[in-house]
Amino acid sequence: MKKTINSRSNQSGQVGVIVLLISAIVLVVGLSIANRTIKESQSTISQGDSARVFSTAESGVQQALGNIFEFESDQNMTLPAEFSFEDINLNQVSVVAEQKFEGFVAEKSALEIRINEGQTGTVNLNWSKSTCIQGAANLLIGHYFLNAGNYDVNYYLVGNCPNYSDQYLISANTSTLAPYKFQHSINVTSSNNQSAFIRIFPLGRGSDVNANAATSLISNSQYTILSLAQMPDGSSAKAIEVKRSIPSAPAFMDFALVSGGNLEK
């Protein structure tokens, strides 16, 4: 009888241990699933917050672009060199008008560089991060200025790539500003600085362009917009920076001049 009692007692103990092990495994699995569900839920919430913050930051950029367009469309308004505001979504937005340009100018598009009234100096143009073999573009540069009440323009067809072999190209210099390959300078003197501006038109393909001047010769060529947005609790924040060139007239007349084949130095 004692052996039977001990055998049953051992079996009961073993069953109890097995039950405890199974319960522990179920508990661990359950906690793991619950933890994973919580993390996925938090990730979904975080992604949603991030998307909402990004969207509100974009709204700040759109409002800044609208403000710039309003200033540019009204000849009686002058755009400050730098200003900031809080938009309808409480984003902090700043706009800076820069005296240089650095960016990509698409094919059949024109970049306009405005000259400060009465200033003299040199506008340096650096362009193309590719060699001619890799697909660099030549530039058509137009220097417009007021002369005795009428606008005059000096055209320069500059480059080293034989995209337009029938034209008389002005040879470009080798750029010393990395990573650009080509360089050309436009001299602004007292005879061509009244209500003056420079238009740059890439030929055949788009090109990276850097336009700068050592003095305050350039009045405006690019806007930098920075829009900052965040959740009220500070859990998510986004910053969007956009660079925008100033508006310029359509480039079809410049292209007609180049395609005509009669341009001379």
C-alpha cells in the first residue's frame, strides 16, 4: 500500500510540474504577443503622427511660396531679404532671399539672376558636374540692361562640348569650384548695370549651376524656405527645406535664337 501511495504522489507531482511549465510557456508567449501588438500599435501611431507633421510642414512651404508669388506679382511690393512667420497650422516658417544660386536648371528652362541697381563687378557662373563625354551642357547666357530707355541684351554662347558644332562657341574655363567642370564670368560695368539681369539657359540638356558674385552685385537669385512642424506633445517633428529660383520669363525666344544658327561672338 505504501508503494502505491508514493507512486500516485509522484505522478501527481510530475503532472503539476508539467502544468506549471505549460502555463509558463503560455504566459511567455502571451506576453510576447501582447508586447509585439503594443509595439506595432505604437509604431502605427508614430507613423501616423509623422505623416501628419510632414503634411503640416508642407503646408508651411506652400504658404511661403504663396507669399513669394504675391510679392513677385505686385510691382509696388518689395520682398524682404529675410522674414519668418507662423502659418495657420502653427508651423515656424522662414524665407531667405539669397544673393547666389546653386541648383539644377532643367532643359528648356531659364535661370534669372537679378543685378543690384548701379553696382559693378563680376558674376561667376560654374556649371555641370559631368564632362562633355558624360553629357555636360553648354550655356546660352543673356545679359539684359536698360540703355537710354530701351533694353539691350548681350548674348554669350559658352561651352566646350560640341553639341552645337555649327555655332561659334566661347570656350569655357575650367572651374576651380568643385565639383563643377566649367566656368565663365560676366562683367557688369557702369554701362550695363541699369535695371540689369542675367538669364542662363542650358542647351541640349539640364545642368547643375552655381552663380555667385564676390560683392553685393546680385540682388536676388534664389529663395530658401525652411518649415518646422511638430506634434503638440513634442513626440514627432519635421523640418522641410526647399530652394526656389526667382520667376523668369519663358525661354522659347532664347532657344529660337540658338536654333537659328546665326549667333556670332
